[in-house]
Amino acid sequence: MTNRQRTAGSNSLSPRRRTVVKAAAATAVLAAPLAAAWPAGAVEAPAFLHGVASGDPLPDGILLWTRVTPTAEAVPGSGLGPDTEVGWTVAADKSFTNVVAKGSVTATAASDHTVKADVRGLAPATDYWFRFSAGGTDSPAARTRTAPAADAAVANLRFGVVSCANWEAGYFSSYRHLAARGDLDAWLHLGDYIYEYGTGQYGTRDTVVRQHAPAHEILTLADYRIRHGRYKTDPDLQALHAVAPVVAIWDDHEFANDAWSGGAENHTEGAEGAWSARQAAAKQAYFEWMPVRTATAGTTYRRLRFGKLADLSLLDLRSFRSQQASVGNGSVDDPDRTITGRAQLDWLKAGLKSSDTTWRLVGNSVMISPFAIGSLSADLLKPLAELLGLPKEGLALNTDQWDGYTDDRRELLAHLRSNAIRNTVFLTGDIHMAWANDVPVNAGTYPLSASAATEFVVTSVSSDNLDDILKVPEGTVTALAAPVIQVANRHVHWVDTDRHGYGVLDITAERAQMDYYVLSDKTKQNATSAWARSYRTRNGTQKVERTYSPV
């Protein structure tokens, strides 16, 4: 049995994603000290206060992650604390009587005392248990699962799907409900795992449900480390990381709002320093704190395979993109502007064409389906424009999505059609709403023209959507807006503008189905979860259809 281990890596990072709500009148708050990221009354060090996690499953391996707090002062972002040896153990059973791999790695202040172990030599499609130890203290034990063998005939795959978790806007009950299922092969986080804003600066119904740390907008490496550390203390997030491996990509808020390769909407070069320094700090903290393998050139685009049933191409739509276009000036069609960068688009096209799996999944942080607002009333248009980052006069285009980079989209969809590539499913986050879409080659003539793929967009875990912005009862806006949106966008089968929750993607050879679940109240720690809707795409159709029960 072979295995290897490594310490958590660092690098520099690239921008992220979207324009969102900036809160109206936030109440004044006290600045939080560094220690706010460390729970009050924590146990004696060394301790594992931030949980354990696994990610990026392979047929023969898994990436394990934790952070150790070696001394009381060694809180996230402090730069303090001694080098500490951290052992890791992988077993075939929960009681750890059948150990299959073990090793150790050194946690240092240079990596914020985070560690990773890239364990290999494991069996495919197998559940394992793992834990860490330091100074006589064991971490909690956690479950993980390897991917099926590359040539395996896989009957079924099931993934949790989430995005957009704003700590201050509510609790992470979606993670708790996904963890309780116990049936996930893995879970996909499609971006905005953290938010960069200061306290009260990012729409929360004028109410901060729980204050994050640090209280100011994060800019430095220490800031990003503290924010990641605060998130990793959430019990629901820890619970989900402890039952299944995560497959994560970043969007913009891991860096700053509407990030692109050379800057961000929420970054001012003079007052906030060089974008390159902030980008590098955000990227380093992300790779330290997330169980994600550093991929090509330190980005998050990479590909995982799950037997013959599906492969998953994961995109980085912040590192290489051109600056977002101004709406209405025609530059969205400029072939010199890109959302993917040339190398990543060529990689994606080649992978989709050469794929021999039944399904080609694409982890995609911003919506690829075209979107026109239609004739919404002024009271609905203004908040929708605010959420989507559109001008409030209502021009129907979101230039932070693929709508702002139409040449890349046109090339990709033409590639799918000309090579008869079937069963491509885009899995998307970002806009705090749930959608089920066909992806038309020509939206203007659809449905008389072809659909090249399908897209399932999940809503936010907690970040505000339209009913939050308008402060109206849940469902009010959807009832008015959805019919108008669907008339203007005939490829949209369903849109829910109001609710928070998560998706469960279930895949067989016959169909890929997304079950949408919603929370009772994101501001309540014990929020319940209920099934809302289900949509599927059947093998060979490239179209979405409603189905009337979850899997």
C-alpha cells in the first residue's frame, strides 16, 4: 500500500465573480479582534477547532485537510505558533481497527497551521474513515469516499450542490441537511464559499444574523485567513465536510466582488493597495484552507472522473477573464474578450470532445444560459437589476455572466453541436436563485432552434435574493417575476427568485436529475428543509423536463 503526504500549498489567486447587493444603511459595529475567529472558551491546545475535511476524490486517493491550533495564541491569521507534527490515519472502518494508510506532515505558521495529506493507494468507490492527531489530541473522525475506477460501469452517482454562503446573512442549515442524508458520493461547492465584505456591507435585510471576523473588508493574507477560519468554525459546515468529500471551485467573493484578471468592482487600487497583492493573498489562503488540489498554474480548473458514468470539468472563470463590459456598448461580442482565457477554453473543448462517459458535467460559477429581463414592472426591475449587477434602468444583460462574453459562449456551444457532443450539463451557482434551463444555440429563435446542453442553477445557502432585498414574504416576487422572465426566455423552464437551499444531483445512465430543496428560514439555526421541485434531462435530449418527485 503506497501513500504520500504534503503540507498545504500556497500560491496566488485569481479573481472571482459577481456584482451583488451592497447593503443599505448598515448599523455600526465594533471591530473584532483576531481571536474572534477562535471560539470563546476553546479547549487547551493543541486542538482541532476547525474540523476536518476531504476533497477531490480519485479512484485511488483522496485529499485530506485540517488545521491544528498548537497554542492558544496561534489563531488564524496571527502568524504565531510553533511547528507542529500532525499525524493522519485512514481506516476502512469507523473504529480504526483496519488502518490502510498513515503518515505525518508538519503544520507551520507559514501555512497558517493548515495541513493537507494527498493519500494514494486506496481502493476505488470505497468509503474510508480518517482523522488527524497532534500532541496526544485526536481530531474528530470523518468519512470520505474515493471515486469509481475510470473504466467502471457505475449505476448511480449522487452529489450535493451548493453555492453562495454569506455568514452574516444567516445560518448554514443547507450544509446540515445535506450532511444528514448520508447518501452523497461527494458535494460540489460552485463558488462564494466565503464573502469578503465588512460587517453589514452586503445585504442582510438590514440585520446581521451573526457577525463574521474580521469586521472590516478583508484585504490582506491575515484577513483572508481569519475569514476562512471563522467559516470553518460553523458546525453545519464542519458536519458536511465530515461525511463526504467536497469538490470546490471559486467565484468572485473568495476574492472581491466581480473580480476579473486585473481587478474587481469591489477593489480600489489606491486605497486598498495593488490588486495583484490582494489576489495573491486570497489565493494563498484559499489553497491553505480548502481541500482542493492546486491545478494548472495555481488555478482551480481541473477534471475529475467517476467511472464511465460521468466526468466533471471544473472551471475557473475569474483568473483569466477580461474586465466586464459596459452594458449597451456592443463590446460583449468582442472576440478579443474572454471569460475563460484561450488555454482553458481549449482544454474544456478538448475534454468534452474526447470524453467517453455517458454524462459530461461542467462545474460553472456563473450562468451560461442567456438571460433577458423582459417587461418587468419598475418595482421588480430595480431589485432584480441590483442582484444581477445590471444598470437599474434595466438593460437586459448581466455582463458578469457568460452573457458578457458571447464569443466564448458561441464557440463552446458550436463545438458541442458540430461534434455531436451529447449530455453536457452545466452546474451553476452565483445569482442566489434556482433555475432549470436549456442552453440554446440561438436564444432568439428557441425553441425552433437547437439546444446544445442543459443547466441547473442552485440558489444561495444564505446570501440575499429578491424577497430579502424587497423585504416581502417568501415567494411573493417569484409569483410575479417568474412568468415574465419565462416569456422573455423560452429556454427557462423554471426560476425561483426567493428561496434559499441546495440541490441534490442524481445521475444514472438514463437521466441526470436535480432535486431542489429549500429552507424554512435562513435566520433560524434549526431551519427545516423541504423538497421544492425536480427537473431532469434525459440521455440524448439536451433538454430539461419537470419530474414530480425527488429521487
